[in-house]
Amino acid sequence: MDTILLTLGGYSLTVAKLVTGLILVLAGLLLGWVWGRAGAEGGRRKSSGLDQSVRSASDDAFMRGISHLMADHTDQAIEEFTKAVTLNSDTVETYVVLGNLFRQKGEIERAVRIRQSIIARPNLDASVHLQAMFDLGLDYKKGGLFNRAADAFDEVLKADPRHVEACRQIATLYEEMRDWERAFEARRRLDRLTHSDSREVLAHYKTEYGKELMVSGQLERAEDSLTQAISVHKNCLDAYLHLGDLELARGRARRALNVWKKAVNLSPEYSHLVISRVNAAEEPLGEAAAESFFNEIEPEQAAVTTLLALAQHYHQHGDDERALSMLNLAVKKAPHLLDVHRLRGEVLLARGESSQALQAYGELLKQINGDWARYQCSQCGFVSHQLTWKCPRCHQWDTMSPRSH
């Protein structure tokens, strides 16, 4: 059944009608471009004296290629466009379409050869040369040749420093390559070109770089990078979390706790990330300081993930009564989360309350069609048991958050 997108005045707009409309618009644009191309070709025929029948056959093949392209018959379209360039190698437009089709099919080497043949042409119009270089970058990117792709986009930006798409592509590339410093500069440049504000993303770049420096033992440089992240975007939670980790690694446990408290105040819904850290660092922090931190959390206002983390802490420390209190509250707030039911059953069994544990596991079975996912992307709806600051599906930053229902 066709999905209805909009009903207005008795008229229903369906997906099929929308797609048909878009195809018709695309067909009009393509035909307009082809007619313009045909007119230009006609002028070149008179001046070049090339055989009219060869030109006509080339144009016919080109038109058949367009028809196959409109019908989504990629292989047939490639066959006709190849025929067209064999008959007339002067038509750059046909080569461009062919290159795009090869890239679409994943035949990167063939796509690259076509771009290089266009770029190598003498007396090529500057705009055509620029587009071919940009397309070459896209080809390399599709083929996973990120360094070559970055070089191609760099060439585009040298020729046209205000080329927004080349700047966008190179920023994305450096991010995928985890070259955080270059990604930072490219994203800032993109912001200037588009008058955008990417401070949240820029702060993540600085944080990711700081994390890598921490792993390699460069703690001073790591601190600089994490501090810069907070100066770029004062609400960068991940920067606070790892700045606390850094303070702990340096043996400054109290400073670590103070930084983590800032993180809790900044984003209470992510308190569980701090709870696990404080729990692991209880010895250097001191039992009294750690317990004081846990007591400051208000359970009634806490997110389910926070209640679960608190329950795990209390269970590990033998305070199963408080653990059950947290879990009972968590079940009321989010009965679909299987982790809560599972831990509740474990705590009851540890207390020797077999009948209640059996009841708890019975409730778990009722929720078996629930899920283990604790986080969900606010942009695309992707759910995950693990927290990532960048959504694996839509690749947006800071969109994954704890599920509340």
C-alpha cells in the first residue's frame, strides 16, 4: 500500500506521486541540458568539419544512455555512453556522466581514469577542470583512498578557496581519518564559508585528540587539548570526563572528583558515566569522599541509567537494600529495560529471597520483547547498548542520549 504523506482539501500526496514528480522534474532538467549540449555541439560541428553522421550517432547513443539512466538501468546506460564517447571523444559531458556511473557501481579505477583523462585535456575550461578534480576526490573517497581524496580536494580549494563542498568533503575526510587537528582547521574554515557554528563538533575533535594523547602518555599535551575543548564549547561533557581521568592518572584524585562533579551538574542524565568512574577510583578518592558523592545524587530526579549505576555500586558494596530501592524505582520509570530486571533478580538471589527473585525474573520474561538498548539517537532513532558521542548511523555528534521510556 502506498504511504500517504499529506492530505489537503481531499487530495492525498503519496510517496509514488512524489517520486513521479521528482522524476519528471529531473527529466526536464536533463532534457534542457541535452538540448543545450546539442546546440553547442552543432556549433562545433560547423567549425570542426567533423562528419555529421558520426556526430548524430554519438548524440543518439547519448540520448539512449539518458533514457536508460532515467529508468535506472545502469549497465545499459554505461554501454550507450561508452558508445557515444567512442564515436565522439570530444564530448566532456559524456565522460563526466560515465565517471559518475562507474563510481556509483564501485568501479573506482575506471572512474579515476576518466577524471584523469578529462584533467589532462589541453585548453580545458577552468570550471570543467575544477569539477573534474572535485569528482576525482569523490572517486578516491568512495574507494577508501582518503589521502588521495584529501589531496584532490586540496587542489580544488587552491583553485577556489570558497568552494564549500570541497571544504565540507575534506573536513569529513579528516574526521574519518581521525586526523583531529586537520579536521578542526577544516571545520573552522567551513564554518567561516557557510557562516555556521560547529563549536560542539570542534570541541569533540579537541577531546578525541586529547584522548589519543593520553593513551600515548603525553599528559601535558592531552590536558591542553581537553582544556581547549572546554574553551571551544563549555558544555562538552566528554572533555570534562576525560579531564577528570587525566587528573586521576596524575595522582590528583580530589581534583578528578571536582571535575567529575562539574560533569554531573552539566549533564545529570549522564551521571552514570561519572558513577562508574568514582566507583573504580574509590581507593585513591577515599571511601568518605566517594560515599559523599553518591549521597548527593537525588534518586527521584535521576535518570534510569543513573539508578542502575547506583544499584550496581551498592550491590558491589553489600548494601542490597539500597540497591533494591534504586532498582524498584528504575522499574517504575522504565519497565522495558532488561538490564534493570536482570540486576534486580541477581540482588534478590544474593539476599536469599528466592520467591521474590522468581517473581522478578517472571517480570523479566514478560519484558522479553523489550530491549537492552540504553541509548537512542535523537536524529535518526538508532538505539544502542553502548554510548557513542557520534551516532554510528547518521554520523551526527551529541545525538545519543539515555532512553527515558
